[in-house]
Amino acid sequence: NQLFISVTNPGGGASTRDDYYQYLNTYISNVKPRFISYDYYPYEGTFPNLKSGYYDNLSIIREVAMDVNIPFWVFIQTCSFGPGIRNPNKEEINWQVNTALAYGAKGIQYFTYWSPIELSQFSAGMVTKTGEKTQTYYNVQAINNHIKAIDDVLMNSTSMGLISTGTSPVPIPQRDLITSYRQLSSVSGTVPI
């Protein structure tokens, strides 16, 4: 109900960004967590389809975490867990990790490590139901090694906004976009398809 996607609020109207923001702030005020951990799994349908609220959810979490000066952690989708949910490939997992880091995430978690034995709808986790490591395991290991190499910079940085080039697969909230930062006045490049 709080993600305002095809649901209604208790009053009967569509939930909004403000409803979600209020929900998070109430949670933080009451629970007083040391960090926020959340999940949003964007890979539905066939490639290159994504759920359109991906960046908006990241943006809200980032804003709330910054308001109360606590870090946030993100669960990364590594598997399928139902009809219409696809198994992300290495590039899609890497994209989730790097977009979360660009938004200032201080923790990366993966869903799911071990494919649940009792749930038949799960497929392609990092470890199979019988305990064998999958290609996804090795993909995540390579991504984690990259994070480890730049860990000191990431953990001691604050996300000030995003400078984007090219097109995004889903909308990036305008409030998060900046055109320059200190000496960085522009970016360019292409993304291989």
C-alpha cells in the first residue's frame, strides 16, 4: 500500500509519494533504526522492461535517510520468484548495484542467496536448492570485488545528486538530477546494448 503502485490508501484514493514518505518517517520516528534496509525488485516481464518506480523509490529512501542522517541499504534482485518476474543477468544485477551506490547506498544485500527449498516459484538464486553455486553467485562475487576496491571512497562519500548521460530505462526524478558538481561540469559516453 505504501509504494503507491496500483493500490489504494485507507481513505480509498490512490496512495501517493507523500503517503509513502509519511509512512517511512513514522516508522523511523517510532523504531529509531540505525539504518534503513529496503527492497524494490525491478525486473518484471521480458528484457528490457523494468518497473517504472525504481528510481522514485530509491530517491525517497535516500531523502528520508539523509533527513535523519542514517545510512540505507538496498536488496538487489538476483532471481525470479514468481510469474512475470525475470532472472536478472549479470549486467542487470550490476546496474542495480551501481544505481544504488550512485544514490548513496551504504549496504548492498542480495535476494536471494539460497533458493528456498519449499517455494517452487523461486529460480536462479545464487545457490541452488541442492547447494550448488550458480553463475549468479560468481557474477555477484565479481561485483562485490569491484565494490571492495572502491569501498573507502563509497563509505566516506555523500550522494549529492546524479549527473546523467544518454537515456534511462526508467524515469529518474528531476529533483535528483544535477548538471555539475565541483570541477565536474559534464559527462558523456555510450552504453553498450
